[in-house]
Amino acid sequence: MSAGPKTAHPSKNPLASTLKGIRVLDFTQIAAGPLCTMLLADMGADVVKVEPPGGDIGRTLGPPFIGGESAVFLALNRNKRGLVIDLKTDHGRRNAEALIATADVVIESFRPGVADRLGIGYQAAKTRSPNLIYCSISAYGQEGPWSNKPGVDGVLQAVTGLMSITGSDGEPPSKLQAPVVDMATGYHATIAVLAALNQRSAGTAPGHIDVNLYASSLMLQQVPLLGYLTTKELPKRCGSGAPYATPNEAYATADGHILVAAYQPERWRKFCSAIERPDLNDDARFASLPDRMANRAPLTKELNDVLGRRKTQEWMTVLEAAGIICAPVANYDDVSASPQLEASGILTKVHHANAGEIILPGFAIGGRAMPIDRPPPRLGEHDDMLAEILAEVTQRRQASPTPRKDQTRAGTIRVAGRRK
């Protein structure tokens, strides 16, 4: 089956072929793992996605569905080839084992112990590809009292305290609608795999990489966690505000909201002048940052009253002229119409056989977004290419140097944890 036409790209990203010649076998589903393998594919890796007969769970999540395809799956699986393999059958396991023998990297997101039961766990995989990089992505890690618990983005936002600091004071805890824990975990896994590839190229056989949502969510909370662990004071939810500075939040205007960051002394003075309220700068309640933090509620009321008298764009003109850091609180209509979005080069287009033309935020580190050479695969799209996929790296494998006898085999490498 055809993977669809390639999409021309206006400029070459210098990182787009960084991982050319590296094969990644993707046994992951939904978000964190697929994001990691997609980023590796964007950087030139040959990613082969292996799905169970029912497909990646991400294919069922929505709305929206575009041409019958889930936006969740479309967003996280470009530049991959897709196979369906039933790992619960002998035939399926043999095919998976043959694929592992051709791989440089295996990434899986089964609950700890499941990959071992299916015959594709770390130890079994290393016997088939001794210099293999093996990365496991799970909810709580490969060890610990919660290692066998299931977990998804929202659950991890809850259990790691992220929800407790999100939302407004006096209101229920709030879940961030973007799956930030999944996304952070995907990026952490990508970093770990790139580090392991560097480790391998330096002559040390990498060990078992353990990346998990729990650690990633805690790593997102460096500042508030440090504050609590030092003072033992629980942080309060403060809506759009920052817990360490004000004014640094969204204020109501006549037609929307504007976020203003004017907490530094000189900017605070200029801000008060720009909104024609120099008296606020002279008010003892707001004289210093600690004073403003102690009196955030009356300050917010004063600023909402002033800023609510004019429209957002009028205030943008006034405040930017005064050198105040600010931005309108944009919705996706606003974002899509922004000239900065076009200038950023982050959006890429690709044609999908079912969904038609889809527009995706690309991997834009290092310049413009890296090209999309393949649309997200349809379920089992490349099943008839299995023999070809298995044969593709034979010559490269035969030509590759074998690992040196003195190479050190590391144990499990944990992201945000000790190394054994």
C-alpha cells in the first residue's frame, strides 16, 4: 500500500537526518511513547510501529475524528511505518523477535512485567540484539510499590499534586487540558534515548532505560516542589497568576483578557504610568514585590477595573509602547491567524489516505519544522512489507562493527532516579 505523497518542505532542518540509519521498534500506545518515537522519526530514524490487532488505543480517542481517524493518533504518529502483530500468538512473537533483531532501539509502554510475559522484555530483547537500547515507558516506573498500577495523564496530574496547584483559590482543583504529563514523558524518553545512543557510540552498551509519567510530572514541578519541601507550606491555587510574582497574570479587558508581566520594579513603575494610575506605584500596599504578593487580591481588583475600560488591542498598543511584557489571551482562532505562527515554520502539511490533508505542529527545534515523509499509518498499512522491513537492515548489520568485549553493560537507567 502507498504511504501517500510526500509533502514538499520549504527549508531543510539541519537535525532532520540526525538519526538516519537508526531503526526504532515502537511497541507504545496513546501519547507518551508515540510522541517519543515520532520525534525520533522526525530526526530521521526508521520507526516501525507495532500495534495489536485492535490498534493503538489512541485510534479510538476523540472527538475530533477526521475522515474516521482520531486526531490523537494523527497528531502523534507521523513518519512511521505501521504493522499489526498479535504478540499473544506464537506466529506474532516470532515476527516481533525477528524485528527486534534488526532494531537499534526498542521502546515499549506495557505495564511492568507484561513485555516479559510476551517474550519481548529487556533481557529477551538483548539476547537478539546485544547492543540494543531498550526504553520502557510506564505510569510509575519498573520498581516501587506502585509499579503495577495503571495510570494515564489525568491520574498522574492528580496523584503528583499538579492538579492541586492548578485552578483558582476556592475553586476545585483543575486538570490541564493539554496532556502535559504525557508530553513531558515523551520528551524525557527522547532525551534518554538520544543519550543512550551517544553512550553506545562511545563504546558502552546502554542498559534498560526506565522513563515514567510519575517522575516526569514531578520534574515539571521543580519550583513549587522545592518551595514546599523547604518551607512545608502548601501552595495556594492562584488562577492565571504566578505564585512568585505579581502583576503576572491575566486581567479582564473590555473584550477579553490580557496577560501582563510587570513585576520587576522598573516595569511596575512604567506599567502604572502607562495605565494612568501612578498612584498605584505610590500605594504602600503595592510598593514592593513582597507587598504586592501580600495584597494580590486588592491589586487584581484595581487592575481589572482599569484594564476593563478598554479593548485588548488598545492596551497592547499602549503597553508595548511602554516596554511592558504582555500578550492577549488567545484562543485557537487567534493563534491560527497570528503572523508569528506562519513565521515560526512549525506547521507542516501531509496527505493522509483517509483524513485528507492534515496540518500538524512539527518538530521545529533547530529551525523550521522537520519534513513529514510519511503520514501517520493506517492500521496495518505496511503489513505486506514485513519481509522487506526485516531484510532492509541485513546488509547494514553485517557491515556494522560488533560490540567490543570490554564494553560495559549498564543496568537500569532511571529518569529522575538513581542508576543501578
